[in-house]
Amino acid sequence: MIGLFPFAPAASAHARHLDTLIGGFSVLVALLAGPVIVLIFAFAVRYRRGKRVNRTRAEDRNVWLEVSWSVIPFLLILGFFVVAARMYFALREPPPGAMPITVVAKQWMWKFQHPTGQAEINRLHVPVGQPVRLTMTSQDVIHSLYVPALRIKQDVLPGRYTELWFTADRPGTYHLFCAEFCGTDHAAMGGGLIAMAPGDYARWLADAGGGGSLAAQGAALYARLGCGSCHGASAAVRAPPLDGLFGATVTLADGTTRRADEQYLRDAILDPNAQITAGYPAIMPTYRGVVDEAAAMALVAYLRSLPKGARP
């Protein structure tokens, strides 16, 4: 239950697989390097004064032996590489149905937002056995979310969305750190991951309340900012329609295309003139400084929830 390393309990299948990989590779390195190191010292002591030998005879060679001690370690190391690569790419592909949680990092705190609206600072409650997908960004400088018990770490960058997913399978409270120096109080930027049984998590959600889902908060902000006066179906100003925008392919004024994912929508809100949609004038004002990263995430969640349909 505690993985390979007693000082860092393993709270997920990924953590245990990674411990096994590191432990197996360490054993392989020890088996390959140990005899060499021992023989280096043994030969250095035994032959430190040199030795008279007859060098007139041709040396005995065993080609298969020489090939085997090069090829077999190479194949073993290649096998470890393949396993590690598969684990790396699996960590970048969240399974369908993973619970989305947004994360905003700032000096010196973590803000987590649950899909049903509950927000928490420096603590993240998750249900055991449920895949969780984190969409993260930074309000100021580079941070890095690190949970040793899950063996996961991901840099969190300003102006960019990064993703990370995990499935905790062992209830408990585990340390959470910032692993990138981010200022004078970097050492205090920590918190905890609380993995709970599904029933306990449901009760925690009910007790924590919430101000509506993230999409609902985005819809309220959308109305308050008056976005529909340009993007609405009956708007007098000619602006791109937003229904079905998420996931669509957008052609820009320079002829290039972009997929309208979370990053595209976030940039369209905070820096609209950097990616002007073909056929539309560059009249949208920037909302940088008007909405922060947490509000931008709410707007993106609302746009993602809009119904999909035929787009002009």
C-alpha cells in the first residue's frame, strides 16, 4: 500500500507503477554497474605495480560473449524506455468522463474550483476511484503543482492552460506543493489533497454549498459584461456567433486555422486582436485587466456549454 518508498506513500495506481519502474531500473543499473565498479578497484589493487605477461600469443576472443553483454543490456534498457514512454503519454490523455476541476495559481496560494461551483484554497477534495482532470493557469508567475503521493508534477504558466489528470485510489490526506520557486513566500505555497470515499465526497459537496456551476457563473458574467450585444443572434454589431464554437475549427484573418479549445477561447477574451476571425472586423476590446484568470475560466466554461449546431 505504501509503494516502493516508505517515506512517500503511493495513493494511485500510477504512483505504484512508477515506483516499480524506478525500482526495477535501479536494480538493473546496479547489476550492470556493480561488477564493473568492483573489478575496477580489484584490478587497481592487484595490478598497481604492473605484471610481466607474454604478449606474443594471439588473444582469445568469444564474439558471442562480447555481443551478448552489449545487446542484452541494451534491450533491457530499451524495454524500460518503452514502458516509461507509455506511462508518460497515458498521463497526458485523461479518460472520458474525468471530473473537470479548474486551478488558478497565484502568489502564494492555489485556488481550486469544482464543476458544481464549490471553491477551496490550498486544499483539494476528490473522490476515490474517480478520474480528475485539472485545467490550470497562473495569475502571475510560473508555479508547479506537485503531489508526491500521486507522483505527478506539472508546471503552471501565466497566459497558458496546462492539464494534468489522476485517479486517487487510497483515502487519506496528502501533501501538495509548489515545486517552482515563485517568490519570497514560495516555501509557504502548499496545501493538501484530501481523497475521500465517494459518499463522503458527496456529503462534503453538499456541506460546502457553492455559487452555481462554473458554467453558470460564466453565464452571469457574460450577461453582466454585455457580451450578447455583439455576439447575440439579433445583435446589430457583426461578431462571430458563439453557439457551437467550442471544438470547431476557426479560420483566422491571416488564413491559418485554429481549433477553438480552452486556450483559444481564453486568448480570444483577453487578447482578441492576436487572433482575428476571418470575415469579421477587429473591433472587440480586450478584457485583460477587466476579468482575472478565474473569471476567464468561468467564461470559457460557459462557452463550452453552449449548444452545438451548424455554424456559418
